[in-house]
Amino acid sequence: MPPEWAKHERTWLAWPAADYTQQEDAYLAWSEVANTAAEFEPVTVLVDPKDVHLAKKYLSGSIELLVCPLDDAWIRDFGATFVFDGEALAAINWIFNGWGSAESAGFDVENDAKVATFMANHVGAKLINSDLVNEGGGIHTNGNGLLLATETVQLGIERNPDWTRQEVEVELNQKLGTDKVIWIRRGLTRDYETFGTKGHIDIVACFADENTLLVHDQQNESHPDYSVTHEVIAKLEEETKCQIVKVPAPKQLRDDLGFVDYSYINHYILNDAVLLCSFDDPQDQVAKGILQDVYPGREIRLIDARPIFDRGGGIHCITQQQPAI
């Protein structure tokens, strides 16, 4: 699996399809991500048949629309994870069970579970099926052997109760071409609530290049993620020789539902740009400055991600890169 900063052929998104996403603020947020990405590289958006008229209203005419039955909008998680099989493009089709909670939460994933195959067929990529329950937001690679993951995702009983740690590591390394899985014990606190992912890595830590890690840094002791992120930083210092760059969490600590998991780590790297979550927060500009330093030559674009986070994810969660051959 190439790292996210490698050259892209295109970016994929899925238009909001679930009932809880069908509101004006979601349409504006998803379309701003898609339309901004289209300034830098080709963009394809999957659209449920019932929503084609909405997508056409909000999306740039330069964006490719593909009609595809959808249940939700988090293409990073249920869509294909693109890799190379030799020099040929391939697409991994993980088993998707709704972040380990579809059955208990009572929502549908039947359509989303078929999206990876749809994407592979559309671009003529070799389909590689995996027996592992996994999502794209639960993994992050530096493209040079290292993979980040969280124990509560791939090793949790909600996804792979019959797999050993060793078996999971073998499957991830084999499918992604990595050598070492760096296990983070858990993710951010909000991510364990009813509609969370149970600990996705892509709001906690990510590689910025082969030897640099960006890490969410909650600096307020009253937030439960204060201890979480300090544990993560200590683990990464122990397990890697990478330079660790702390990215301060937004100043806002709570919303109407409790402690937030707002994170600048959940950004998306484009060809020549980075789409960075913003929160109308004093730390927005601080995070932008840090990313300008670690991604030289790329334009940093701030996009208000609060409507996306309100629904359980961020910019990285609604995008998926297809690497250029």
C-alpha cells in the first residue's frame, strides 16, 4: 500500500446517503471537501440512486458521479483500500460489519459492503478479498514497512473474535506489504460511544512521511483524552525511531453530547495540497502552521469539519485515495 502522500490517480468520496446525514450542513461539508479536492486532482463521487439530483446540485461539474447503492457516507472505511500487486493496481475488499456494531445498532451495511468490489471493477483493479473485518480508517502506513493500528479495532471482539494477534498481524502485513504493526492500545474517548468506530487510528496518529509521525495532543487535563494521547505518544516513542510531532487538540472540549474528539490528525493529503479539518477554534491556525512545515510544497486548505465530526468522522474518513500507476 503506497503512503497517502504518494501521487494519486484520483480521490473517491460517497455522497451522504444515511438518514442522519441527509441535511443541508452535511451536503455543504461533503461537497466542499469534494469540490476543493477537484481543484488538485480528479474526483469520483459515488451516489445512491435516490440522491443523484442532490449531488448534481452541490458538486462541481468536473467531478465524476457514479450511481451506486449506498447505506452511508464513510468511503474510507467501507470502500476499497488500493494497493499494488507488483506493478498492477489492486483493491483490498475487507469484510465490513459496520464498525463492529451494525447488528447491535440496527443499521444496514449490505450496500456498503459491496462498494469495494464496485470500485475495483470500475477502475479495472484486481480484487483481493480479505477475511479480516477491518476499515480503512483503522490503518495507516508509512509506505516503508510500518503500519499503525489500534487493539480495540482489529483485535476487538466486535470484529475478529476468533483471530489471534499474530493472525491479524500476518493478514495486515500480507495484504498491505508492511513488516511491522505498531499497536496503539485504544483511540479517543468519543469514538467509543454508540456510533463510534471503537478506536480508529486516523484521528489519533498518522505518518507525514516515512520518518515523521503526527500525533493528536490533548493538552487540557480535564479532557479524558489527555491521558489517552500521552499514552499514545509514549508508545510511539518506544516502538519507533520516527520524529514525533505533537499537534495540539482544539481548545473546545465539549459539545451538547459530551467531550468532543475534534482532531487535526484526520486530514487528507492530495496532490499538491492538504485538506485540514477546522473547527472555528484558535488552534486551527496553529495546526495549519504545523502542517505547512511537515508538508512542504503542499497548500493547506482549511475546511469546517464540524458537520462531519457531528456525524462520527472527519475529512479523512470521507475520502479515499487511488494511487497513480
